[in-house]
Amino acid sequence: MEIDVKWVGKMAFEAYDTDNKVIMDALPKVGGENKGMTPKKLLLASLAGCTSMDVVSILKKMKVEPEFFNVKVEAKANDEHPVYFTHIKLIYQFSGKDLPAAKLEKAVNLSQERYCGISYMLGKAAELTYEIEIIE
């Protein structure tokens, strides 16, 4: 796996592989123009994306299809440099008809405990918790 990160001016960077590009930037208070996610926010988005893909794939195999699925990420960081996440909470939100709670829990647990490598890595550095919400 290989990623290139190219500086494109001020505090903006483009991260790319052979097929895709993501823009990162800093907030104006530190010289950026807020044209993309900050690297820390992008890390949280990567975590949510990784586990979301797992959950959708697992649920598909279980023949469970939510009408709505979202993963909300809440994170807390320390106040001193280096600033890093101390706690990350994932909130899996589902809605739809015929959503067996046991299957939702199994899919989320499998992602968190077995498949999502980003959850595994971040769980080594921060307290990582999660919950499931069924929205009616």
C-alpha cells in the first residue's frame, strides 16, 4: 500500500493513490483555509468508514438491509502537545423495517473485535467504545 501526500499551498495537502484524491487542510487560525478535513478528523472518518464497510458487508450476508445506517464518531483529546485522542466513541445508528437487534449487535461486534484494522490500531492508543442506536 502506498499513498503520496503533496503540499498544494498554505496548509493544504492532497493525499492520493493511483485512483483517488483526498484534500486535507488546517483551520484558518493556524494558517489554513479549511478546504478539507484536518488530518485528525480524516483519521476519525477512516475509522468510521472501515467499520461501516464491515458492518454493511456482514449485514448483507445476514440478509439484513437497513433503510438508514450512519456511524457517528465522538472523540476527546488531551490538551498538551502532542495532542492525541484519549477516547473515541462510535455510535452505530440504524433504522428500517425488520432489523433484528441481535444481528445488528453481531455485525458491529464482529467489525470491532475481528475485522476493522483501524479500530484495532486506534484501540491500542485510545479508549475505544461503541454503542448501537435503533432509530424509529
